[in-house]
Amino acid sequence: MRRTRPRRQLRTVYCVVIEGETERWYLQLMQKHENLPKVAIKPELPKKKKLNEIKALLKELLENGYDKIFWLVDLDAIITHKQHRKLQQIIDSFKKKKEIEILINNPCLEFWYLLHFCNTGKGYSSCDKVVKEIRKKCKPLFNYQKSERYYKSNPDIYERLKKYQKNAMENAKDLISKTKI
């Protein structure tokens, strides 16, 4: 009589495409604290990439069989380099690919931190302005710095923000519902 082995459950394989070190540090800490399975963070060595290179990377990742790919885009960099049209073309080219989620930070990742404490739809012209607002309004981040030492200090940035995370998600949903894209 043949033995049957229990079927192994296949894990969903995620990849996050980022352009900066702050995103990398935050994601590494999230992975650690939430005890998440291995999430690939691409590119391995963050460096400024051209949008055409990122588009090619997204296509390659799709071909490599990732179940879900998230691309975190900082809009301030797009505005600085006057690449609105190119970004829109890339968004349009991947619109029908359910495996790819394009998440736009306006203007930068730090706006997500601000949403942990403020329900704001205020437009910020630069990341520096968001950082000033964080230092003013977000008591746990009053001395915020864009450095690995700050992110990974004790308590690290993820731990500082964790108890406000539901608030940030509600504020983000509220902002999205008010925004026409």
C-alpha cells in the first residue's frame, strides 16, 4: 500500500522594489518585528535607478515568478527629475498585471510616518518639509533622522510607530477616499 505524504503548502513569494536606504531599513525592521517570511528587497544595493531600468527590473521579477511585487516610488524624486510622464507610462504598462502594486509616496516615505499621528492631506513640496512636520507633531519621532543608526536605535523606528499603525492605515484610507487618481 502506497503512503501518501501530506502536501506542502506553497508560500507566497513577495518582492519589494525600492530606491532608497530608508525604505530598506524600515522594511527590514518590519520583517523582523512581524516575523514575516523572507521578502526580497530589490535592488540589493540601493542606488538611484532610471525609470527605464526599474521598468526592466519589474518585468524581470514578473518572469522570475514572484507572486506579488510592490514598487515603492517617492514622488519627490519624480518631480525633481521631471519624470511624471515616464512614471505614468510605466504605471499604465503594468495596470493589468495583478502581481504588481505600485505604491506612490507623496512626496516620500516619511509621509507614511506622519500619517501615524496626523490625518492630513496637506501637500508637501519636499521631504525636508515632511521631516520638519514629523519633528513638530510626532512626539515619538521628535529627533527623526534619515540614518541607519537612528532607524535601528533602541527602540527602533518600527517599534516606535507600531502602536500607531492602525491610525496610519485609517488616515491613509481616508486620504485615498478623498483623492481622485
